[in-house]
Amino acid sequence: MTNYSTLASNMKRRIIRFSERIAKGLNRPVYKFVSQMITGMLSSQSCHLSKIARTLGEPISLKKTIDRLSRNLSSFEKGAHLQENYMQQVKACLNDRSILVVDDGDITKPCSTKLEGLCKVRDGSTGEIGVGYYMYEATALTPGQGTPISVYSRVFSTEEEGFVSADMEVLNLLRYLGRHFKKNIILAFDRGFDANVYYEHLLGQDERFVIRAKKNRDLIHKGERINILEVAKKYKGKYSLRFLCNRSGMVD
């Protein structure tokens, strides 16, 4: 029979150790806030302050707990510090066979009208234009780890102050990965990243990378402009995989 009390205690102990590592160098009040937020989000499976506050079970009114968390969150300025400490923990899990997978996405908010910075986005699920935010994500896949490990996550809006372009967002992501990871780790990209500006950056930084290119792309091969699919057919590899996707983009 499963001992749920022991399981819960072990899980709480691991969360506390993780919180101590990523909050290293911060004062005690900030560490307590970080620890409670991590514990609350994992316990409630939500990022709503009300649900996080309920899981903490403090001997004060729920409203006071929510107000305290809200004040600490609005004045929190140690995000970069936490990220650097987190990256030190991530690097210990990676090795020479690890792969960094980079992809883009969107968050649509069809029922929202008051959220700041809402912009027009193409819903990847339906193909329709709605309102919401764009995002870029990088995750690490490595032997010995059962799940992908997030190493970069950026949600942004084309309407927010300081936004330059989507290309600049991707270049910032690539520079971030270049600062934190060795050159022998392979970067893998989906369609949409086979643009000259990204190739130039990756080749200029001597990165190892794989990009899923669109078959309508042309390139210069032996001094001639030629379709990328025709060039690929000229080379024989050890393995050849062919996929047929349906209208929804899923592999049949």
C-alpha cells in the first residue's frame, strides 16, 4: 500500500531543496516568497494567486495571503538572479549528447479585452487570427532525463513597448543559449527558422544545428541557385525517413 504521507513529505523536501538552490544569494524574506510560490504552483497546478494562497494554509485570512503574495510579486526584481541559478542546475543535467530544441508558439486569449499588450496572433490550433501573445521556447533533451527541461521561455507582444521584431526576439534567444551552453550541443529548429538572418548568426558563432527547412526554399549550390529539395536528393545518407501529414499537420 502506498504511503502517501511519506511521498508528500519527500516531495516537499525536494521542492524546498530546489528552492534553496535557485534562490541562493537572496535574503530570507525573498527566499521564503520564492519557495511559497513554487510550492503553491506545484500543489495547486495553477498560477492563480488565490489557488496558490489556498494551498499554503496560512493561519490568516485568505485575502491577506493573496495581498501579501501580490505585493511581493509586483515588487520582485530578482528574476534574472533566479534564472542564472536555475541554469546552473540545468547544466548539471546535460552532456555531449544533449539537444536543445527551439520552437515558437502562441497564446490566444479569445475572451480577454483588458489584458495589457494584447496583439493579433495566428492561432496554431485553428489557423484563425485572434488576440493574445507570441512565445519562443527552448527545451533540452538529454539521455537519462525522463522529461524535457525548459531552458528558455519568452512570452511577448508586438504591441509592447520596446518590441523591435520577431527576428530580434529569436536572435536574443540564440545569444542567450550561446552564452550558457557549449558549442558541442546541437540546436534543433522547426520550420520558420530557416531564414538567412538565423543561418548567418549560427554559422558566425560556429554552432552545431539542424533546421527543418521548407521545400520551397532555394539555395546556392556550387555557384548555382537551386531548390533545396533537389539538393537533398543528390545526397545519400544512412537513413531516409518519409512522412505524410494530414490537413491538421499531424503525421499519419
